[in-house]
Amino acid sequence: MQRRAAAVYFALFVVVGAGAYGFLGVMSAPTIALDGPSYAQGDQLSAGGVTYTVDSVGESSVTLTFQNETSGEEETREIQQGSNVTLGGTQHFAHIPAGGGAQILPTDQYYDEYRHELEVEDTYHERRAGVWAIVFMSFLAAIILLTTAYLPTRG
């Protein structure tokens, strides 16, 4: 009788683990989507009377070039994903979406929304890790239950 009950509980743990694993397959990661303008390589943006040209867009940074009015030289400024930079006397930050391009947005208008979207993304990753824990614990419990149920008995 005990072995039959162990087999039923084994099947229950396997079903729970398989259901959690299936749920991982249909979970979709949230994306950060801000409403501001997006710039590609070669595009220009103006801030505080200075025209900046997007020199390059990487996976985690964007490089801007501009003409320095005092020295007349061309200068380069690299902005990391999510970091603040002052452009033309106004604070801006860079966001590089997964689809390509770069967004260089005023901090006072968009940064709160950006932080909120990052928190949503962090919550998603925490929950995904929790579902993986359910998968591992279910299969581990099922194996331990089955192996202990079929241990040899004394006399």
C-alpha cells in the first residue's frame, strides 16, 4: 500500500514540475518601451543649441560627436545604458532598446518611467527564478520519495 501511495505522490510531483516547466515556456519577458524619439547611427539631435551626431550605437552604449564652440574641435561623448549625461545644460540619459537604435531622453521627463520599467523587468526575473525552483524541487522530491518507498524492508 505504501508503495502505491508513493507512486501516486511521485506522479503528482512530476505533474507539478512539468506544469511549472511548461509555464516557463510561455512566459514572456517584459520590454522597456519609452515614448521618446529613437536615433540610429548618423542621426542628429539638438540639445541646448548644440547639435549632436550619433556616431555609433553599441549593445550597452551610444557615442555622440559634436562641435565644441570654444575650441572649434570635434568632441566625442560616450553614454552608457541608463547613465546620466549633461547635453546642452540639460540632464539626459541613454536607453538602448533591444530592437536597435538609441534613445537619448531628458531625465526630468522620462527617467521615472524608465526606472519603473526596470523594476518590472527585475520582478519578472525574480519570478522566473522562483518557477525554476519549483521545477527543481518538484523533481527532486519525486525522486527522493520514489527511492525511499522502494528501499528494502527488514525481515
